[in-house]
Amino acid sequence: MGINPNKKAAKATAGLAALPDVVLRQFDPESTEYDQRQLYRILQKAVRESVLAPGMKLPPTRALAAALGIARNTVVHVYEQLAIEGFLLAGIGRGTYVRDVGPRRVRAAIWAAGVKDPVRKTSLSKRGKGLVDGAGAGRLRWGAFTPGVPEVRLFPGQVWTRLQTRVWRNSTPGQLSYATGAGDPDLREALANHLQQTRGVACSAEQLLITSGTQQSLHLVAQMLTDPGDVVWLEDPGYWGARSVFSSVGLKLVPIGVDTEGMAPTAQQLRKPPRIIFLSPSHQYPTGAVMSQARRRMLLEYASKHGIWIIEDDYDSEFRYRARPLPSLQGQDAHARVLYLGTFSKTLFPALRIAYMVLPPDLVDGFATAMNELFREGQTIQQAVLARFMADGHYATHIRRMRGVYRSRHDALMLAIARHFGKQLPVLGSDAGLHLVLGLPNHVDDRAVVQQVARAGVACRPLSMYSMQQVDTAPKGLLLGYGAAREEEIAANFSLLATPVQGFL
């Protein structure tokens, strides 16, 4: 006699009534999370928060597996792991029961409704809240027209892998331990040679300090050269990352306007010297303005006279399309007041997390000690690989290749802008870097434009978010990155962007 399918189904789901629907609904069969991990997380949370009460008998493994549409072994492994951790009590032939794991803070009804625990009031500090509220880091890190993202698909990965294998084969215990000093000596030497030849930086290898990113470099500067309440001048509009770092350590931020010659302090502002000036003279971020020689000389003399430190952020000056890269401000500094910041995030790939500072000689030892004390730096193997990558000429070759790639993408974007808008909208910073700014009339809400553009499937950023002014008085525009968009993708994506933009004009 055959088995009645209705009785078989009823038997398979026996015991599921004891499991609250809210627990079953948490499981998502379309999730990218592994079934075992997802079920483990859901059940553990339910036990901890009393959704599954102590003493409750859980469904048989076969029944729960059938209800969720997953393998029975998956449920078996989850039950076994939760039993090992003390959340469940399991015994052959007796079933699986929820154990009492102590005081509960969240009721089942609150958990089911998705409401946060009213008893536990998680409260950020004023500094933490300010950092979160003013955060500029976006979630989208790839595609047209995400600003600041290089083309990582063309990175010579096979070359890097071969060098990395060689470095690992010959690695020393010191390279696998905590880092000490100012960074890999070979990398510092290779960097010094590169910066002298291509950026006009006046330095020796001993002045280089390797960090894990520009943000870490800025944290070190703030910790070592300022005290809470000190004043820092920032370009406005300017790099939000510097604004976040300096405000988080209690510095007073003073926005300084930017014109076609770069940072332009007024006579009134010059009467109150700051402790630090942060600027990007070779390719102002985000407008692309290039600081004139007259403005450079004025600021260097001003810094020398008042004992001011100048932080030069040279984030993407390797890529210029109409002329040779401009020499650094640091190379013109006769009084050792400039700290030069650079990164490999734009020239290689952001996930490498290697950047550097060129420091006045008397600051190097103190900065290196502080970095090791605060951050326990690593990346020693990667630094050694990068040193070999540079010494063998691969770095220079890659930059030359990418300069041609980015120029073609830049020209394709300029052509797309001309086709849709002609000369109706200004274009800023269009001869260097990995982005340009499409200017908008002052009455246009560029943040609303960005939201509309995102609905069309294209990413960009509003120029106003880089300003410390009120939104209604801040300059308006769209930052369009072309580094991560192939030439053949630019026209189609810009068409998607242009339509909502035209609706605001």
C-alpha cells in the first residue's frame, strides 16, 4: 500500500506550529548568505531574545528543512552548533529543546515588530554623532560616474602576483610581525626617486613615512601638530575627508574660498593665522583649479612668517592631459613648512591601502613613533611587493598606460556633455585627474538632481556637499568620475543622466 501524500506532508511539518511565524519569516531563500549561517544566526538571536522560550521543543530537523526548502544536514549542523554553544539541549530520541540562557532584554513582540530595544539606549558621543551626520563617504564605489575611482580592471595583476610570490618566498620574520619604523626602506627609496623625477619634490628616502591611506596621514598630522581648539584652514569647496578628520579631533574649521587660482584667503582672514592650512594646489579637489605661482609664493611666505604648517594633498596629479604634471608646492618650500601627502589609491587601486607622507626631516622620527604607537601598522609584505613593482619599472609603465586610457575617457565625457548641453553648462577641472565638475545654476538643488540621476541608474555627487556653506549658498554642480567607466559606456550613461538634469534647468 502506498503512502498517502497528505499524511506524508503532515508528518514532515509536524512540530512547526511550535516555532513562531516571525522566526520562519526571517529566513530568506534568495539571500546570498549561506543557508547554514543564516539559519544559525536567526535561531541564536531568537533564543537570546526570548522569542524562543526556555523549554520550547524545536521542530524535527526533517520538518524544519522541508518547511524552509533546505537540506536536512544544514538543520542538523545548526542544531548541533547551537547545542555546543549552550543555546539548545539535544538528545537522541528526546528531541531538541531551548535552554535557559539567562536574563532577557528584548521581548518577543518587540523583536517581531523590528523595534530596537527601548531599555538599551545606544548613544553616540557628540563627536561620534557629528562624524556620522557629516559623513561624506558613499556606499557606491564603482561605475559611471562615481568620482575618485580608478580603473582597476586594467591593473597588471599577473605581474603583481608574480612579484608577491617572490617576496613571500624570501620573506623574513620581521616582515610578518608588527611593523616598526617609517616603512619598508626599499619602498621609501623607490618613492623618493619617483617623486623627485616626476613631481619635483625635494626629499630623501629618510623623509618618507608610509601609511595605510590619506585619512591615516591626516590623523597623524592632527595628533602630532595640533591641539584641540587650534584653527585649520580648509578649501571651500574641499575634500570632505580632511574636514571629518580635523573636526573629529576638536579643531576649529575655517572655510577659505577657492577661485581660479586656488585657495583665496581674504585680507580679513589673513589677519588671523591658522595652525594648519590644508590644500590641493596642483588639482584642487573638487573644482580642479590649479594654484597660480603668485598664490603659491604668497602662502609659502605667509606660512613661514607665522609658523604655519601647510598640508599639500597631491592625490591625482599624475594624470594631466594637456600638459606635463605641475611641480609640487613642497618643492618650492625653502622653510620646511610643507608636509606632502600622496597615495597609490588612484594610480594603482584603492584596496591596496598604501599612502605616504614627505615630512620635514625633524618630524620623521616623531611621526613614525606615533604611527607605531597608535596604529600598529602592517602591510609590510605589500610594501615590499610595491617596492619591487616600482624598481622594476612596472609602476611607471602602468601610469603611462592609464594616462592614455583616462584621457580617452575624459574626451568621451566632454563630447557627451557638448552633445547634450552645448555650452549651456560650465565644465570645471577638465584637464586632469579622474573627474570633472558639470556646473549647475545656483537656483538648482544639485542634491535633488543626484537623487533623480540615481533612479536612472547612474552615480554622481553634488558639488554642494563639498562645501561648508549653507546648501542654498553653496556652489552647485555634479561631480562626474570617468575613471571607472569604459569609453563605450560613457555616452549611454550620460544620456541617462542628462534627461533628469534637463528637467531641473
